[in-house]
Amino acid sequence: MLKSCEKRPVSLDQLEKAVDNIELQLQSGLDREVSSEVIGELAMEQLRDLDEVAYVRFASVYRQFKDINTFMEELAKLLSDSGKEA
């Protein structure tokens, strides 16, 4: 997450709060073990709220986009969701 926010207008404090939110969500769950996939998805949710560029950076590594079409599909979803919030 830290690398995704590099050279972006996201403070270390904001990033720490995002990590705290992830930890709270995981601790409030009933699961004793949590998969890395769940943690990755929660991290993407937090980054999406903080900075869309950081989100795309993280998603591109986390989801291992195989080609430009996969990348463009993720961007289209991001743009679609941004339009709904406006």
C-alpha cells in the first residue's frame, strides 16, 4: 500500500488509518484465519477511497493484469463507479 501511494497526495497518517480500518474489519470477523485474497481486497477498497491512482497501482500488481484489456476493464469499472457516486 505504501508503494502504491508513493508520490501521491496521501499522507502517512491517512495510510495508517486505512490499515487500522482493515485490521478492525478483520478482528470483528469470526474467522480465525484470513486469506491473503481477503486482505488484498480490503486493501484495494481502502486505497480506492484514498486515491484512485494508488488504487490502480495496487490493483495492477495485486491482480496481475495479464494484458491491456484486463487493465482497461478495471479502469472502466473505476470510472463507472466514480460516476455513480457523483
